[in-house]
Amino acid sequence: MSSTPLKSKKLVLVGDSAFAEVAYEYFTYDSEYKVVAFAVEQEFRKRDRFLDLPVVDFEKVEQLYAPAEHSFFAALVYTQGNKLRARLYEAAKSKGYAPASYVSSKAFVWRDVVIGEHAFIFENNVLQPRVVIGSNVVLWSGNHIGHHSTIGGNCFLSSHVVVSGFVKIGTHCFMGVNATVANNVDIGNHCLIGASALVLADVPDHKVVVGIWKAPHRPTTTGGTTN
């Protein structure tokens, strides 16, 4: 008996990079979607076939694969601070395609977790109660998303990130491998949290964090003397 699940939905993957190849595997062997083609912007398309499927110009994809009959997933990583994936996600939606999501059958997702559209959640992710995940978010393998935490749209979390409880992560953020965020921390928009970083205090917008991030030292004043 084949282990491939019954397919009821047709899917076009935007991109033909390594992530697109990985996405093809997961959608094919652990979802209800059947990948039928890849779409790449004409300027960057270098081949006509990939994984024995057509590679077509993104600009003309709706002429070949009717949006009413196909969904899409933009299989792109964090290039340009997640802006490339966000742009093509919005562009495909504007063509009338419905965004597909993938949540691994081997992920632990508590019953009240809210996941936005166009998500890709790999195996061994743990999403605890009251977690909210925005749209167009990628959670690579093995992350822990603690209770009552929120991850904004267009974020990319690489493997083995620990997000503790009551954390808020803004939009368009990237978190490197093994990054850790303490309880009750807010991370702003467009932040890059480096590999193995330890975040112990709030992070403002557009910040790059490496190493240990702590609350800034505030001098104390006693009797008119600053210590």
C-alpha cells in the first residue's frame, strides 16, 4: 500500500530552489496537495522542468494553471529580509490563487493555536496553548513556541529556536538556529536575531541581535551624583 496520502487539491509552487524541492517532498508525502508545476519570475527562470514537472514564468502562470482550480505556495526563504517571499505571496494572491499551508503531521500543535494563511511548519515544532502565528510564516524543524506567544506575519524561524511564554515577535523577522527568547519579551518589526542569540529584554524595530541582548544599563542618581 502506498504511503502517499490521497490528493484532492492541485498546487503550484512559486520558486525552484532548494526550499521548493523540500516543499515538494512535504506537500507530496504529507498533505492533501498534488504539486503540478513550479513558477519562477521570467528574469530568473533558468530551466523548463524540475523534479519532472514544468517550470513556467510566474508572470503567465494563471494562463496555464487556472487560479480557480489551483492553490499556491511561495517556497522561498528569508531573502531580502523575507521581503521576496512576502512580495510573491501577495502577487500570487492578486492573481486569484488561494494560499496553501503545510503543517507537518509530526508537529505538536495545541487545539487552540491560531495559524494564519500560507504557513509552513516543519516536523518537531511544538506550539503550546494560546499561540498565534501570523500569515506567511515559516517554522523550520524543531522550534518551541511557548504559551501565549505571538509571531507576526512574514517571519522565518530557523531550527531549534526557543520562544518562551508571553513573547511577541513583530513582522518580517528572522531568527537564527538555536536563538532563545526569554519570557515576556517583545521583539519589534524587521529584526534579525542571530544564531544562538539569547534575548532577555525587549528589542526595538530594525535591530540586529547577536550574543546576549539585555536591558540597557540605566545610571542611578543619588543626592545629585550619578553612579
